[in-house]
Amino acid sequence: MAQYRGRLVSLYQLAVTIGFLGAYLVNYQLLSFSESVSPEGSGMFQLIFVGQVWRGMLGMETLPAVLFFLIICFIPESPRWLILKGREEKAASILEKIYRSIGQVEREVEEVRTVVRENKEGSSWKVLLSPGIFKAVLIGAAIAILGQFMGVNAVLYYGPDIFILSGLSGGG
């Protein structure tokens, strides 16, 4: 499993970035549509997509969330969690889908069993206060907190305003 971890983290970051791009493109199209349609008229469609286009933008961004909620129902349980609960057969069947080799599956199950036996108190909060771990947790938390103030999120959240103020297109 460890050999896939880096790839999965990279794919997660790529998915988040593509999600932001998708949201910007959909919002740009909705704004263009609302500016090209006559503001006269009544009705729910006119209100959501022309008069108060922010409602349409917010509504459109709920569609991926609903899709994610539906897809997540098909994701199997964690093999490690299943082994902890004594359901090793189910864990092995899930690992077979990942590794496609019985030998690798057996090694992984045995490795998880060994780690669980050696770290009975491993899930305790006291572990976080041990010298090496505490320093790593502090550094990780500091990076996450400071990352909120360093400007990446400002560019993501205020991108359209930045483009308008720099003299680029305002969408209309």
C-alpha cells in the first residue's frame, strides 16, 4: 500500500485543482448566460440564473458533491480496519482487488496483524506527545495554518477579482 500513497496524494491534489478550475469555468458560463439574457420576466429559472446568478452558481457546485456522495457508497471498507475488527476474509478480498496476487495479499494481511499486535497503544493520544512525534505534529500543523495566510487560497478564492483589477476580462 505504501508504494501507492504518493500517487494517491498527487491525484488528490490534482483533483482539487481540477475541481477549482471546473467551478470557475461553470461560474463563468453562468455569468455569461445571465448577462446575455434579458432581465425581464419572472419565474424560478429567471430568478436563479439571471436575476440572482449566485444562486445558480452555488446550486451547480452542489452537483459534484451529490455525485461524490453517491459514489462513496460503493467504496469498500479499509482493509486495516477490517483486520482490526477480525474480518480478515473480507479484508483479503478487498486487498486482492488492489494487489491481484495472493502472495502479496497474505503478506499485507500479516504485516497489518504484526503492526496491530506491536502497537496496541498506538492509537492513544499520548503517542502524539512523544518527543519526535510532537515536533512533527507541530511542524505539520504550522505548515497547514500558515498555508492559509500565504496567498494560495487568496488566488483561488479571489481569482476573478484579481483578473478584473489587473485589467483582464471581467466576464462580460
